[in-house]
Amino acid sequence: MADRKTFPLRIDEQILEGLRRWADDDLRSLNGQIEWVLREALRQRGRVKEKAAPTRPRP
């Protein structure tokens, strides 16, 4: 597994709450959901290689 870095994040309260509900629906942690959303956005735009950004199948 890749090394993980700590990074402070300023985020709108409504966006954070939406991500929290989405994470709960997908049975992920909030941090895991944020990472998944960012990874998917990067993958869809060709900013990261497929093997460098594996995604967990959605329930």
C-alpha cells in the first residue's frame, strides 16, 4: 500500500456533511470517502494511472 500523508483540509460544512452521509451509505470512513472521491476525479481526468489508483468496489 502507498505511503499516506497527513494534510489539513478546509472544507465547507455542507460539503463535509454530504461526504459524511455518502461515506456512511458506502460503509467507508469519512477520510476513505474523501480519498475515493479525489482518486476517482483524478482517474476520470487521466491525471493518475489506473494501477496507481485502485478503487474499492462499491457496495
